Amino acid sequence: MKPKNELLFLALGGSGEIGMNANLYGCDGKWVMVDLGMTFSDPAYPGIDLIFPDLQFIEEHSDDLLGIVLTHGHEDHIGAVPYLAADLGVPLYATPFTAGLIKRKLDEAGLTDDVELNIIDNEGSFELGPFDFRYVPLAHSIAEGNAVIIDTPYGRIFHTGDWKLDDEPIVGVPSTPEQLTEIGNEGVLALVCDSTNVFNPNASGSEGDVRDNLIEEVRKQKNRVIVTTFASNVARLHTLGEVAKKTGRKLCVAGRSLHRIIENAQQHGYLKDFPATVDFNEAMKLPRNKVMVIATGGQGEPRAALGRIASDTHQIKVEQGDAVLFSSKQIPGNEIAIGFIQNQLAEKGVIMVTERQAHIHVSGHPGRPELTDMYGWIKPEILVPVHGEMRHMMEQARFGKECGIAKAIVQKNGDLIRLAPGKPSKVSSEFSGRLILDGDVILPADGGAINERRKLAHNGHVSVAVALNGKAMLAGDPVVAPAGLPLDEDLITFCDEASDDAVDAIRKQGKGPVQNIEKMREAVRIAVRRCATRWTGKKPVVHVLIVEG
């Protein structure tokens, strides 16, 4: 599909879901990509940690792809770069802080020489074929959050990326209402806009307010304090550095991702006044009321610092009367994992404070008042909601029309949309899917391997070994070995009965040498599976190994 004299939009990720953002714009025969992110796995993908967008569509048109433009450094916007960008063979464009994070990823993957990374100044601009790009700084929960203006022969796009409004953002200087109004006055065809918090009737709030409340909460605590937050939130890290100084506590940092973010931030001019930190040993020797730890793991990740602290497998220890402050939002889907860690902490007598008890976190996404302001400043002809589940995007489309935007078009991953010329409309449905990182291998998310793993996880597995002698006749009883079936003390009896059923199935094939090995294999598989169903009510995956000799 080659763009003609038109302006096209196609999401391959991030529309109909929160995360894994990958957006394409096309015109005059060329494509550009905005963001290339990932998402974290869920129980539907057993054994999987990372999920990426399937880029088959643009891989088939890679000769027409001019580059990948990154709005900011969150994993759901850059996380797939070290896994997928090299195969596309096009340059990347990012502002300095984001480029620093990407460079580390490329270095770790051994791809530094294989992927061209272009660093664009903050508020800088550049051209890619028929597309002119300009970065527009907006507040977010990471340094250098940006919208991008995309000027094309068919109209201007204002692609927000992730954003919020903040009168006291702590880190960075976002665009002013006057600057955004000027952009709108120049004419904007389409606002492609973050939908995450559209149901929030209130503004997201200021980082400055969080600072004051964190100081107050830490001052209340009489013993050791651990604060967990998103590692990428440089403004929050700056705030926590100030909290430590204001409350007279030494600061300790627990979590590799935190160290990477702090190092990258300081290299690019942020966190200049961040206090010197102490190591784990010194932190544990200090009086309990003289130390504050910043730790990863607020989303319940068992291998992150907080999870290891809760399970007593970390050098930082907690005891009764210590406090853990969750300066982060509980991401939907993580409730059970977070609850498990909180229960471990509660059993130790640890005091816990979340955003529900105190104002110690603000979102990085816009509530309805902020959306209203942005609509008024940018004044788009068309609203294209992205970065949300379908309910979020549908609601933003309705809300945008209520606020006076003439046209809104709701799309999902794979919907190819023509924005101009003419009325915005869906042109076609293109392939969009998911890829999984399974160990070191990238596979289709719903391919044979993961489907079989789901069956194994749900129903268990039975192996059956059948030995045939040199005359292709049964040599001894089949050996049955189940795994994951609810048998317990009945295990041996089940195996004996399943073996007998396998023998019966083989004998029904007729006397003498086996004429059809595959027919016998299937008969044994069915017989053993039926036996397992009788015993357990489960329908396990059954593999039959036939050994001839």
C-alpha cells in the first residue's frame, strides 16, 4: 500500500490498548513512524515478559519508510527499538535525553553500528521527505516529553505523545498556553491525542504539590522510609532528592533502572542537585530515622528491589515501624502482584502509604480539564484519539465533539485512515498483531508455541513412551509420565491404568507387526487422554514417543 496524494494514519500499536505505541503517517508515496514501544505481558502469555507490535505491514513497505521519530523515553514508546528497529533499516530521531536512553539499549543489544540515531535539539526541527517535524515540549512524567508537529502538503498534524499540564513541572520547561495557541492559530488539521485519563474529571495535578506532600509524609515517619516510584520519572527523582535533604535523611538508591535513569539524566543536565547516595551497607548502619531509600518495584515486580526487600532477599531490610510510600499509580492488571508484596510488608509490621491515603503521586496524562484547554489552544479540524483502550478513545471522541471539535474519528490498530483530502474516513483494514519475546526468540503472540503453552498451563501434560521390538511388535508395557495433573496419591494407579488403556488401543490395531505407526500413535494418544479425563476432568496435552529397535 503506497500512499498517494493524501495524508494517511495507521496505528500498529497503542490504539485499542494502553502501551506498545507505534504509529504510521503516509503521504506522497512515503511513510514515517512515530514511536516504537512495547508492553508488558499478562497471564494470557505464560512465560512471556515483553510484547511488541507486529510490524509486518511496514516491513513489506520498508523501502518507503523514511525514519522513526520518538516522542519520549518511556518503554511503551521506545521499548521495541532494540528488537525491531534494525530490521527496518531506517534512522531514528529523538531529543537528547530520550536518545541517551535509546543509545544504552542499542549498546546493550550490540546494535550501535547497525542503527543510525540522530539527536535533535529540544524544540528542534528536521525534514523527512514530504514531512516536516518539530518537537514541542509538553509536561509528562519523564524528562523531555514532547508532542510533534508534522507538517505535510495536506495539512498539519499535532501528535501529542503522552502529556499533561503542570504549572510546576520541576524538570523541563513545557510550552506555554500562548505558544500552543500560536500553533493552533497557524491551523491544525488533526490532533492525535492521548486518551488515557479521559474519564478523570479533574486535572492531573502538579509535581510541585507532590513534593510538598512527600516532605510532610516522610517527616511523619519515625523510622526507615522506602519510597517506590517509576524509575523514568526524573521529576519525581528530583523531588525525592529534595525530600531527603529537607528531612535530614541520607539517600540510598535500589534498582538498576534507577541508576541508569539517574546517570542519563545527569549527563543531559538534569538532577544537578541530586544528593550523593550511600550504598546498601551504609544505609543499614545509619539510624533508622536518618535514611530514605528509593526503590524500583512499585508495580509488584517480584525481581525488582521492593519485591526482594519484601521477601528478605535484598541487602536492604525492613522491620516493624518502617514505612513504604508508593509514589506511583497502581497500573490496572498489577493489583494481585502489588497486593502480594504489600501483604508481605504488612506481615513485617511495615507502615504503607499509597496515593489513596496521601497526595504523593500525580498522573502524567491529561484529565478532562486539560483536554479542554488543549482543544481550545490547538483548535483542530479533526480529533484522532490514541493511547487508550476502546472505551477511552470513544469517550474522548464524544468529549471532543462536546467541546466544539467538528470531526472525530475513532480507529484501532490496523485501521488505515485517510485524514486528507476530503472527510476523514477508514480506507482499509491492514494487518496488525503482536509479537512476543520468548527467551531470546521473537515469535507471533498467538502462534503454535504460545497456544500449546496455554494448553499445557491449563490442562497439564502426559508423556507416553511405547517400545517396539525389531519385528515392530509391542515390547513391554508403555510408560506413562504425567505432569501438572491433579493426581497426587493416585499418580501410580493412574499411570498403570493409562498404560493398560494404551496397550488395549495398540491391540485393537490388529495382531502381528504394526502396519501404521502414525495410526497407532494417535490411538494411544486418544486412549491416554480419555483416561486422564476420567480421572481428573482435564484434557491434557498428550505426546506419544514410539521407539523402534
